Amino acid sequence: MADLPPDNASPAKRAAIALAITVALLAAVWFGLGDGAYLWVKAAHIIAVIAWMAGMLYLPRLFIYHCDAPKGSAQSETFKVMEHRLLNVIINPAMVLTWVLGLWLAWQGAFFSDGWLHAKLALVIAMSGVHGFFSASVRRFAADANTTSQRAWRMWNEVPTVLMILIVLLVVVKPF
Ligand code: HEM
């Protein structure tokens, strides 16, 4: 396991803090802006989505380079720190925010019976599953126990991109 810099909080604690801040902000926006809150929350949802996707697109790219670094080398230890930080500081909190704000929008907009939202939710659940796999992979790389080939990482690298394109098409075009 790499000698990682100490974290101030565990991933679960970070997620709980992100959730608490979001709920507090939602309440403030809700009571402060009334009907105008929807667009502000949608903007915050899109910002959270961008942060989540930036991390989901970059993390497998780090895994690809990490495969080339000999175990125990300084380069490999640096990749471990980068992966750990990217996951815990950006990707995990951004996913929590995306979910909470997205569900609030769906509830406020009364979209829960719409086909496009069902399809979008299925794809977002798939994205969250890929997130879980990447998260487990960060732990495996940290223990020098990655068994996934560089070629396979190159393919995994494309999965969040494809899911993201389909999700955006569904929510913007709303084809059904
Ligand atoms: C986590 C579960 C999610 C839920 C429940 C959710 C739900 C929603 C809802 C209800 C809206 C408002 C639609 C409207 O006002 O017409 C919205 C907007 C949006 N969502 Fe999500 N979303 C989620 C995750 C995501 C993800 C992962 C992405 C991208 C990869 C995404 C991209 C967007 C975009 C780009 C918009 C703005 C669409 C527009 O205004 O035309 N969402 N989302």
C-alpha cells in the first residue's frame, strides 16, 4: 500500500458532508428563491455532473499509465496518490451531488413517470456501477494488486464517455 498523505476524512464521511451541504443549500435555495429555485438547482446539477464526468474520464487514463510504472517505483507511488485524491476529493462527492440534485429536479419537475427519465436512470445506475468498479480498482492499484490489463483499461476508458453521451441525449432531446 502506498504511503498516502493523510486524509482529513474517510470517503463515507466526505460523502456525508457533501450530502449535508447539498441538503442545506437546497433548503436555502428553496426557501429563498421559491419557484426560481429550479434553474439554480439545475445549474448546480450540471456543475456536479461536469466534475463527476471529468474524474470518470481521467481516472482510467491514469490506470493506463499506471500499468506501465514498475511496482514500487516512485512513479507508481505518485500514481497511487493521484488516483486516491481524484477519487476521494472530486469523483465521490460529485457523484453524491449529482444524484441528490438530479432526484430533486425529477421530483420538482414531476418527471418520474416519463420514459426518458427511466432510461436515463438506468444509464446513470450503470455509470454508478462503473464508478464502483473504478473505486475498487484504486484500492487494488494501491495494494499493487491490479490484474486488469492495459488493453482492457483502454476499453474501460471509453465506457463513461458512451454512457455520458446517451444520458445527455436523453435528458436534452427527451425522445420518449
Ligand atoms: C443521478 C441521477 C440523475 C437524475 C435523477 C437526473 C435528473 C435530471 C433532471 C430531472 C433534469 C431536469 C430536466 C429538465 O429540466 O428538463 C436533469 C438535467 C440535466 N441532467 Fe441530470 N440527472 C441525473 C444524472 C445526470 C448525469 C449523470 C448526467 C450527465 C452525464 C446528467 C446530465 C444532465 C444535463 C446535461 C441536464 C440539463 C438538461 C437541460 O436542461 O436541457 N444528469 N437531470
